[in-house]
Amino acid sequence: MHDNPLFSTAADFVNNTSRHIFLTGKAGTGKTTFLKYIRENTAKKCVVVAPTGVAAINAGGVTMHSFFQLPLGPFLPIARKFTGEGVTDQYTLFKNIRVSDEKREIFRDLELLIIDEVSMVRADMLDATDAILRYFRKMTHTPFGGVQVLYIGDLFQLPPVMPDSQWSLLREYYESPFFFHSKAVEQAPPVYIELKKIYRQSQQSFIDILNRNRNNKATE
């Protein structure tokens, strides 16, 4: 796979720049292989997180909620004190967070944050992550407090879970619930790299069926 120029380009971006990267591609193009390769071959201090427990286990990481102590309800990307029950803003986010000295040190030393299954990451949860890293790294004007972010996922797969009751609050701040409409991504857009070559399947007719399903164009 390392003769794949897109794979090599993506690895170079991760290891030799500080740019954020969105690595995508259909099923079987090597996204998980790339994640494992980077984790084993980067000199940067990195952490792997994912939006759900299953995704975190598959990626060999932890959930975003447990690692960053994210709120369970919606997060409003505003500094003012919000009084709604179960709703967090920047004021209440830091009022309720309890971080050990060890975790503070991890936040300070972190150089690369890998987020797997990013299609399921909500815009408000990414902005809460951004706010936490800025706060604990004391770099309040720099997206993610200067940490490089590698987003991995396929937007044709599972979308974020957003109950109507929460979206009615968040729609004032976000164009959609997807991660790419977060304030953090708007401030620091990632380099977009799409892996094209399918490794998991070699039978072209089967690959074509999968792709037609993926694009909602299935034939009889």
C-alpha cells in the first residue's frame, strides 16, 4: 500500500507539516491501515479518539467524550452564560470539567489528534474539543490550541446523532450537524485527501455493486 502516492502524500502531510488533514475514501481503501501506520510511524505525540465506543475500540483509541470530558447535551459555541438545563456553553464547560495533572500534561504535550469515524462527530462536540484544547494549552486564539488534527472517515457512512430538540437550539449556530460545519473547521480548514484504490475487494463487479449502493443508485 505504501506505493500508493495518496497514502504517501497523506503521511508526509501528517509527519512533515502542521496542517489539519481530512483523509477520506470508500470502504476498503485503507483508512484504518493509514491510521495504524501513522500511529506506529509518527514521531509526534498523538492520541486516537472516536465518537463511539465501538469505533474507539476498532481504532485502538478512546471515546472523545471520555478523553475530553465532553458534555452529554448540546454545546453552544458562545462565551455567555446559558441557563438552559442540560445545555453547555464555554462558561459552564470549564466550570464543570475536572482534569487530573496527568491529563493536563497529556493535553500540553499533544501534537497530533487523530479522530476516526469523523462522519459521526457533531459540529458542537468538535467545537467543545477545540475549546478545551485552547484552554488547557493556553493558546486561546489558535484552533485546537496548536494541535494538528487528522480527521479520518467517510461521509457516506453514519451521520451524527442529533435529536430534534437539540438541533432546534444548535441550528442558530451551525449550518448542519456535521463536523465540517464546526467553527473550528471554518477557522482552520483541513487539507482534503481521498484514497481511491480499493484493497479489500478485488472483484470489480462486486466493487461496482457496493459503490452503486453507496451512491444510492442500486440497480435490480
